Amino acid sequence: MASKIGIKSHRAKPLKGKRRASSTVDVKSAGHLYLQVARTLKQEIVGGVYPVGSQLPTEDDLCERFSISRYTVREALRRLREDNLIASRQGAGTIVVPPRSSDLYVHDVTSINDLVAFAVGTRFAIESIKMVVINAKLASRTGLASGDEWLSVCGYRHKDGVQSPLCWTEYYINRDFAAVGRLLQRHTGPIFPLIEDLFGLSVVEVHQEIAATLISPALARNLKVEAGAAALEFRRTYKMSNGQIAQVTINTHPASRFRHSMTMRRVKGQDRRSTNAPEL
């Protein structure tokens, strides 16, 4: 005989016009329990109870709602991650993300932590490490002052299971932190947390600019696109708590297989009438 699991009231309110999912989940066996929970949460995500960018309830809340173990909750969430419906982010909980297609890389950004997640989920194949003097052309591309010396680290970023590189990446690291260059051949994660750990400073601000560009013949072959193909160039400037620029990163992505996703929320307590901000 099939057993039933009672579902307690939702913490998230459904959108207007959307129907709440059924109040019970039929389970034929304990082994299929996490699948039933995952199916219920998936229906609620698709139905708008949890829209893109919103948080799912905590593991404790889901355990209480479904009267199940933490292990079962984690298995259900794992299934939703495999279906590319959610992503878990340090300090932000479990977030509903836009659906992804197999041939398109989507970079979700809601915080600096997501830049760490991007680098952790990929592999950086270094082509060159050297000190460079910023000339006029590099100054225009990086926003750095001409004549200053920076550590240049360049290469292709790869994702497991994807044949073509995701992008061409250029790091320009402040010469004060150039000692990290000795560690990069054995380092697999993002670079700026390494700078933070080695020098006891913190990156508190990342300024990002996105521009359209064309892929040069020199990059086209390894990126496996035609020379002159459209690309998106992301320039990120990482600033420390003392205002010093720690690094500038430039990623060049073929436009045909990349989409950038950014979630914006209104700051709580901010009165639009007192900010002199224009209407959106």
C-alpha cells in the first residue's frame, strides 16, 4: 500500500495566477522517496512558486516539510542540480537558475562568490606567464596605467566534457602579488583567493565591463571558431579593501556558445525617492 507524506505550508508564496502543487506526495517505496520530492520541487519551480533567482527553502525546512531525512533532501537537491534547475552557492543557499542547453555555457552571477564557482568548475590551461609593461594598447584593453609592470598569465579555460575551450583568458596581476606566479602551474582554482590567502588582504569589489569584439585569427583555431567570429569580452577589475587593484581579468568568449546571466535585487530599506535614481 502506498504511503503518504504530508507537506506543510510553503515559505515561498506562489505567483499570482499559479496553482500550488498538490499537498501530498505518493511514495511507492523508500528508495524512490527522493525522486518524488525532487519531482514536487521541480513542479513548483516550473509553476512559478520558486522563480529564477529565488532561494529554495533550507535543508532543515525541507526535512520538516516532507518529514524526511537530511540525506533524502540532499539526494533530491542533487537530482535538481543534475537537471540544471538549481545551483548551490556559498553564503547564498540554493538558488533557482535559468535552464541550460547542452551546447551553450551559461555563467550565472549574483555575487563575487559566483566568480569563484566559475573558476572552480573549469580548468585553466596556461600558455604563458611573464612580466609585461603596459603599453598603450594594453592600457586601453585593461584600464591600467601605461608604463606600469604587471604579471601576465594567459591561457585557455576548459570545462570537463566540452571539447572546445570555453574562452581565452588573460590575467594581469599587480606586481606586488607577482609571487603567486610560482604557484599557478600547480594551482587549480581561481587566482584572487590565492592572493588573499598569501598576502592577508581581501577583494571587496569586482567591476565588470562587457564588450562585443571579434575573434582574432590567432585565437580562432584553438577556440575552434572562424576568424572574425563574434565574441563577448569580459573585463573584470578586482579591488582590495585598501582600494588597490589586485588583478584585471579579460575573458574572450565565442558569442555563439555563451550566455551571461545576472540577477539583480532591490536593496532592502532603500527608498527610491531619496536616492535620486532615475526610473527604470
